[in-house]
Amino acid sequence: MGDPNHGKAYSMIAIDGVSKGQEHRPVAFGDFFQDGTVATFAASWPDNTGRDINNQLSTVLKFFHRTADGKGWVDRTSELLKDGTGCISLRKANIADFNGDGKPDLYLGCHGADTEGVASIGEYQRILLSQANGTYTNNIAPLICYCHGSTAGDLNGDGNIDILAFDSLDNDAEQRRHPIALMGNGDGTFTDNPEYAPKSLYPMSVWTLELIDSGRGILDLFVGGGSTRPGRDWWPTDFANSILYNDGDGKFTSKPAVLDNTPGQTAYNTALDFIVKDGYVYFNEFDFDGKSIAVRKVNLGDVTQSTFLYEHVSDTEISPPWIVLLENGRIATMCDRSDIVSPGCIWEGDM
């Protein structure tokens, strides 16, 4: 986004009342102020360590606009959003026009409590809908899930934007891990339609979903799952990092194309972010303990081979980075915490 702070401490967004080191996740961009400029949406995560399931604090939703000199950002949430209460654990912000008014809306994918010793029971998802007066309403979507990943796109060709999500809750035989297809009604509401939920994902573990045109003119589904985690017999086999090809009808019925996951300096697991550019897919991965990361490049014409663009092997846990394309045509990782400057979390390189 041309931010002058790239490569430095992650100081693009400063949220009042949030202590240094708290997570700012997710970060998303759009013309939220409808003035022809790019603005920023972000959420601050409170510290819920040790809190029981009934006393979890919620995230705080914020909108930021560039300063007049273009060198910083200013909090202008009060102009757009009266109620800035977010869900407990906000993992994804999908930007699209869900209510058909030509303005960017946000579907917020949430999963509930996620702190050590606190068992999650999921939570309601949320959606911010643009209004005629330029503000946003904060709405609770009628879906409770542990949805770590979600993605938006028009699956059935009706002109309305749909949502694919994945519920990772597995509390009993009646509630197994499964994909969810929410078909947009065009007015900011959705209808659950299991017909469009990819059957191959059930009942695995999935953490990342991205609907992206891989070059065929339709939206394919890129899935970050990983592989079985050693010493965690209580956790089922994660779904392999894969591409689910759209069958042309908005469904994903063919066998998943598994992306190469050959170990580098260490073995890597779950892909957290995908970018498609000029016939290649780029994605980042963590190792089994969340201590080492890699950025991998795969030719979409042959997904069985990959090239490492970057690896960082560490003995300590690092903050999850995301990958972005820069204005100069290079690729970079971006941290989601305000105090992380260690190697591995911030990196820029050639594609």
C-alpha cells in the first residue's frame, strides 16, 4: 500500500487503549469513506489469558484514514461505525459488496475463545453493512462456528456475493468439522446451502480458505490445512494445502490438487495466506510448532514441485505474518502484532 513504515516496527496502526504487543488482526483495505482513497480496517485483540468461557473480552473494530501528508494514519472510526464491538476472536475480514449498493462491506469470520485452558464453543459471525448515509451497521450473522477461515465470491453466478467458511468445532457426533456455504441474497443476508460446501473438506481440519481466479476465468478454492501434527493424536489429520478446482457451476467436485509440501530446512505445515500472480501461487507456511516460517512458490501448471523464496527457522514462537504484493512488484510478509521486529516476521523479496 506504499506505507512508509514497511520494513520497520509494525506501527502503521496504533489503537488507543491497546497495550504494546497486542495483536491487530485482521488488516484490510478499501474505499470505506467513499472518497476515492484507500482506507484501512483493523481490529485489536484484548488479552483473554486465564479468562473463563463466559468472561471473554471482545475485539474492538476500527477504521483508519491516511493523514493529509500521506505519511500516517488517523482513527476515524466514529464517522463510520457507532458500535465498534467485534467478536471474541476475529480471524478474517472479507471485503465485498454484500448488499448491492456499490460500496465495500465486511464479513468478519470469528471463532470464539482461543486461549490456553479455555475450550472454545464458537461464536456468532459478524457483518458490517454500508448504509446510504455513509456509515456502517454492525450486524450479527445467524451462524455460530469456530470459523478460522472464510472467503467471499460469487459462486453460482447470480451476481450476489457468497461466503465459504469452515467450522472446526468437533464437540460431539452431531457437530463434526465441516465446510459451510452461505449464499448471498444480495441484501446483506445469506442462506445456508450445503450443496455448495465442498464435500472433500469434511471432516478434516482447515485453517485458510481463499477464492481466487487461478487463470481459468472462474473462482477456484485455495485451502490451507497442512498435514498430521506429530504427537497430537487427539487432533485429526489436517487437510493438505490444496487447490479445489471449480467445476464451472460454483461447486468443487473434483479431487483436490495437493500443493507440494516438500520439507526445506524443516518440515512445514499449515498455509495461512495465498496469492496468485502470473501463473504461480505463493503461500506462507508454519512449522508444526509455529516457530519457523517459509514462503513457497508453486507453478499452477505443475503443483507437485515448489520453490522456497524464503525460510526462517527459529527456536522461539513468532507472530503469524501474512503475505502481500507491494507496489514495486515484489512480495513481502507482514506481521499482525505491533512490537514484532525479529527476523522471520518481516521480509521482502522477488517473486
